[in-house]
Amino acid sequence: MKERRSILFVCTGNICRSPTAEGVLRHLASERSLELRIESAGVGDWHIGDPPDERALRHAKSRGYDLSAQRARQVRAQDFEEFDMILAMDRGHLKALQRIAPPHHHAKIRLFVQDFDVPDPYYGGAEGFEKVLDLVEERCRALLDELKLTF
């Protein structure tokens, strides 16, 4: 039996993009009866212990995703050992992760959306959160298809 795969999503403060991706992937994996360990974290420590941004919660809920149990945390050294895939929401997060990760773990770090930054909706309006959800849903479905090939 193959061991359960593990995925960590990373954004700036772990209150908008990465918790959205965590919630969407968890929901879609459950629909497909795939057992995955899915978490999210931030490169910074500004929001440790906080729930996702209220707007992220509201927009996700409107599409059937529940992020309410999530609490922000910062990337930890052991994350590089514990997770199979560490997915950065933008190039800045990717660079930060590559700086702090041991070199032998660099292969598991990549952009969530290849060659594209998921835009930060924090300083914008509702349309930014909807755009993030659109991107995250599309990419999470593709990621599950990719993972299905490796089980």
C-alpha cells in the first residue's frame, strides 16, 4: 500500500490564498475519495493563530468550501521533511521557500500555478477573491489528476 501523499500550500500570511487552496483541495480530494494530508502556511508570522480573512471565508463558503477550522501558521523547518509537495502561491514565496529549505528538499518546492503568480486579493475587492477561487479550483482539479497518476 502506498503511503498518503502530503501537500503544503504557502502564501504570505496564510489568511487568503493558501488557506483557500487548502480548503478547495481538501474538498475536491474528499469528493474523489483520495486521502491526502493537506495544510497551508505563510512565509511570515503576522497572522499566526488567526482564522482566514473574513472575505476569503465568505467567498469560499459561497462555493461550498468551509475554511472556518483553519488557523494561520508560519512555515516550519520540519515542513520540508514532512511534505511531499510544497506549493508556493507566487514567485516571492517560491524564492523565500528556496532560501530557507535545505538544498536536498528544493525538488519538492514549486509554484502552485506553473509560470504564474496567484494574485493576492488582500488589498482589493470581492473580484480578487473570486479570481483566486477560479484559479485555485482549476489548478486543484489538475493537481488531483496529476496525483492520481502517482498513486
